Amino acid sequence: MAAAIGIGIDVEEPMGNMIIDIGGGTSEIAVIALGGIVCDKSIRVAGDEFTSDIEEYMRRQHNILIGERSAERIKIEVGAALPELDNPPSDIAVHGRDLMTGIPKEIYVSYSEIAHALDKSISKIEEAILNALELTPPELSADIYRTGIYLAGGGALLRGLDKRIQQKTKLPVHLAEDPLRAVARGTGIALKNIDKFPFLIR
Ligand SMILES: Nc1ncnc2c1ncn2[C@@H]1O[C@H](COP(=O)(O)OP(=O)(O)OP(=O)(O)O)[C@@H](O)[C@H]1O
Ligand SMILES: [Mg+2]
């Protein structure tokens, strides 16, 4: 709900809207209408899981041990949800310890590789979205067909994730202007205008 308000959606209108907040620990999918959450689904696959997927991939594919901070940097610099992007980032150098020799090693990593490493986790999020759409009452489905899906949360910044969800659901997907701050902004707006959002206090 906070993400929806932060994005600028009129949460009180009778029109249904689907919001997906991909954070660090969880991805939350909600359909909102008339100031309430009509249906929601939450899974424990989000940004942190992407980071550990990258660590694991480097170990299995390249026999190189990297730390969580390096994996996070890879995710931010060359992380991708699709193996082909219109504006691809350049390959980056990654440093870690060679598992065979124990010696520090440098390898180059491309976004397509990372898209491959993240594929399974992203599929789980897609599955949860399809599941939430299935549980949505038909009237609201009709709304979402028109309004589409809104993405928020830091995980939504992954390159091509919006396009991938669009391809999977065949619905319009809108990335929030500032996905990392949508929830905080929405919470601030709700607190400052508590009289306008009485339905939030239950
Ligand atoms: N540019 C980026 N590309 C990909 N992921 C990013 C980017 N920037 C931040 N992230 C990831 O977004 C996640 C944090 O997002 P956010 O701040 O929305 O989560 P949170 O609200 O703290 O977590 P939760 O909602 O699960 O409690 C982290 O996993 C971070 O690595
Ligand atoms: Mg969050």
C-alpha cells in the first residue's frame, strides 16, 4: 500500500491496480482497490537471493570464490533479467579466490551470464505474479489489463526485469520513478495526510 501511494496511484479509486515490491528479502505482490488490499502474495525471493545466486554461479561456473559485496556489485553493475538487452552494460572485472589454486584471480563477467544465473529466481517471482493474477477477481482483472503492473523496490532496478515481466504476463509494466524510495515516500505521504487515508489505520 505504501509503495502504491509512493508511486502516485490513487489507492481509493474503485479501479484495481497491481503493485509488485521487490525488496531485499521478499517480493510482495498486491492488488489494491478502494483503499484496500484485495489479494496479495509474498515470496522470499528478491534482491538478496539474486546476490546469492551470483555468488553460487561464480563458484560453480568459474571456480572462483567471491564475497557477498562483490556479488552485490556484479548485480548492480551487470545484473540483468534478460540475456539480450537494448542498452547492455559492458563486461566487468571481478576478483576472487581461485578454488583450485587458492590464488587471487580476475575474470570478466557479462550481463548475459548474470541473466542466466538469475533465471531460476526470476521465474519464481514470475510464477507468484501469475498466481496472484489468477486469484484476482475478474472485475479487477479487467482493470489490470488496462492499467498494467507497477514495479517498486530496489530489486525492480534489475535491468530488463520490467520487460521480462511484460513478456511473461503480456500486460503493460511500469517501473516506479524511484523504486528504492517509493515505500518510504508513500509512508511519509500517508503519515502527513493521515486524515486522507483513514482506511490505513485499522
Ligand atoms: N541498481 C540495482 N539493481 C539491482 N538490484 C538493486 C539495485 N539497487 C538496489 N538493489 C537491491 O535492492 C534490494 C533492496 O531493495 P529495498 O530497499 O526495496 O529492500 P528492503 O525494503 O530493504 O527489503 P524488504 O522489502 O525485503 O524488507 C537489495 O537486494 C539491493 O541489492
Ligand atoms: Mg521493502
